[in-house]
Amino acid sequence: MLIGADAGDNFYVLICNEYTPYVYYWDRTHLHAYDDKLNHDIAEQDECGHLYLVATDFTTFFNQVIEQLNEEKGRPTDDRNT
């Protein structure tokens, strides 16, 4: 399930198995295809781009997004109430 996108139109995807949902970054535009520092978690199929694990559950992903937004606004990263 698509749950978000970055400015380059690459998506964040929620993939659920029988035990837990995982959140992946889908590099469908191949923005990071040649970045030696990144190792993909799910290899691309039919030239659609690799997927990279970013969180082991949705709550962790959501908290990472909030922390990033707070940092960009100069707020403490533990300030989740505003």
C-alpha cells in the first residue's frame, strides 16, 4: 500500500506479512540505483526500482517523519505535540 511520496515521486510503501508491517522506500525513478552506500532489501523487478527498508512498523516510520519535520523547523525532536 502506498503511504507517501518524496519530492522526486518515489513512494513509501507499507508491505504487510503475517507478523508485522514493514515500511519501504521505493526508488522507482532509480535516484539511488548507483549509490554504493545503500543496499536494497527487495531487488527491483521489470526495471521498477529497488525497495529499501526504512522502518519495521508504521509507528516507527511516523515518528521518524515527525522528528524530521521538527528538525527542519528547529524544534526539539521529542516535541510531538505541536
